[in-house]
Amino acid sequence: MPDAGAGRVVNISMNHTTMNRRGFVPYGPSRAGAEALSRIMAADLADTPVRVNTLLPGVIETDRTVNLSRLGAERQKISIEEAVRRTAQSIPVGRIGTAAEFGAVAAFLASPLAAYVTGSLIRIDGGSLRSV
């Protein structure tokens, strides 16, 4: 990419690397390693037109989250709608994110508009990780 005169790397991790969550070993540490790799790549490529950033999605409506809601509903003996409502309630903005919202941030990072953005970890989580 540096030889081509441009390039964007947009990695996808999860906000679990900055949260203490049970049951995410070894997933959490592997994501933390990927984030470190992104930061190092961003530093190494900073003097080129290549930009490297990482997205940290929270709960985004996907086939996987629908399946997890179904499993959670079965485990708790509640409706899927109630499981989704409870998940949405736990998110500060009060709802689950959409794929389009995630895609808009990814598209921005891949665009020329983000030429000055590199080495960033960008949360798309509706405020779930309550820090800046």
C-alpha cells in the first residue's frame, strides 16, 4: 500500500478488551493483541499515506446477536423480544446499534476524509464503555 500511494486498514475488534467480562478468555487477549498490532502498524506507516484504525463495536444487530438473544431468552425462559429489550436497556443510548451505523463509521475511515485519522480505536457501542 505505501508503494501504491494510499491505503486504509480498518480492523475490527470488540470493546471486550477494555471491559472485565467473564468467559472471554482467550478471546479478549487475542483481540487486545490485534489492537496492539494496529497501533504499531499505524505508527510504522504514519509517514506514508496508509492509515490504520480499529473499530470496537458493542452490540450491533447481526445474525449472531439475534442468535445470542434467542439463546439468552431460552436460558432465562423469556421471549426473544424481552431479551432484546433487556439488552437495549443495558446500553446507555437505549437501543442496539445497526449494521448501517457500523458501516458508516467504517466507510468514513476508508475514505479520504479520514486522511488524518490513524492509530485510533473507535468505539461504536452506544456509550456502553463509559469512558472517553
